[in-house]
Amino acid sequence: MKIRGERECSECGTRWSYYETGSIGCPACGSIQSVGIDERTEHTDLPIEFDLTPIRSDIDDVKTSELADRAHTHCREYVRRRGFINAGQLRDLDDTYLGATELLHVSDIVAREIRLADRDELYFLSLLRDADLGERPPTADVPPSLQSARGLAYANAVREYRRDIRTWLEERDTTASERSALETLGEHVTRIRMLDGDIDPQTAERLVEATRALANGLRGDELALTQAQDRLEALEFTG
């Protein structure tokens, strides 16, 4: 949505940025009466902290299923509030968001699993350890039983990112090749979701790489756009 993010309090005159705080209340006096002092700008990204430390600190004291339940709730709220347009600028599809989305899916499986395999538990704990630090497990570490979780998580992340790209492009001129690449990306996401994420982790990683290259291409990097087109064309799925 478009908002006037630079605000001035009608009560005390304090100025602040909604883009940074995500709050309509004046940080000085608390009044919600304010006026926008900039032009309306597209903004979908709400400030939210993603910190798994409180959950990690209980690893030795609670069951893994309970940890997974709490992680799922935390990740769901983070993913719900995150967007990719900040004050009119298109953000990257970052590793923290990808990690949170994968942990969201993996924790749902772990919380419901009666007999959790050791490898699956270790993988869940590795996500819990690193997701809020912007670090993702390498593709070789993904257990076969959780490959679908990663595939579906990445497809959903790319779907949300692509949605914001389309919003960001509404007032920009695009070429036929740019529109075609964006359409192809959407078709790949649909196919992966139809497969319920059941794709090789390396394929899921290539989807992310193609998406990032496309975003750079749409920002004006012609070489990145060519790379995105090549990567999208080369993507193959088996399920």
C-alpha cells in the first residue's frame, strides 16, 4: 500500500519515520494525531524483530516438539509481517526470510511427528540455531524426509517476493523480456507448489538464485536479467 511514511506530530511537532518504527503513534508524546510530510510511497515491509534466542535457551529443558511449536508461532508472525518494498525501494529476497520460512514448515512437521528421526531433529535444531542470523543449512544437509519442506518453503517465499515485485513495477515501464521472465518465475512457483515442494534441494536453491538475479535485472542490471532468463529456462522439476 502507499503511505506517507514521514510523519509530523500534530500535538508536539516531533517528526519520525513510520518506515522505521511501523507505528502511527508519536514517539515523543504518544499522540496518534499526525500529518504526512512526504509523498505517498509504496511500503509493504513492517518492522519486526526476529530473535529465536528465547526458544534456543530452552533446548535442554523442554521437548523438541514444544520447541518446534514455539518456533512455528514465532516464524509465522515474522513471515506474516515481512514485506519486500521499503519506502518505495525493492528489498532483496534475504536469507533471514528464507530461513524463517523454512523453519516455519520444518517446525510444523517436527511438532506433529511422533517418532522423529535423529537426522530430522538435528536439522531442525540447526535451523533454530541459525535462521535469525541469516544463515541457511547447505543443500547437502537437508534430510530426504524434509526436502519437501524446503522446496515448499522456498516456493512460498518466492511467491510472496514476486507479488511485491509486481506491486513495485506497477508505476514502472517494463520490457517484454522482463515481463516474460516474471511470468516464467510464477509458472515455476506454481509447479513446485503442485508438487507439494517435492523437488531436489539444489533445484530449490537455483529457484532462489534465479529470483535474485531477476530482481537485480529489474533494477537495471542487464547482465543479471540475462542470467535470470537463462536460469529460469534451465530449471527442471521432477516429483
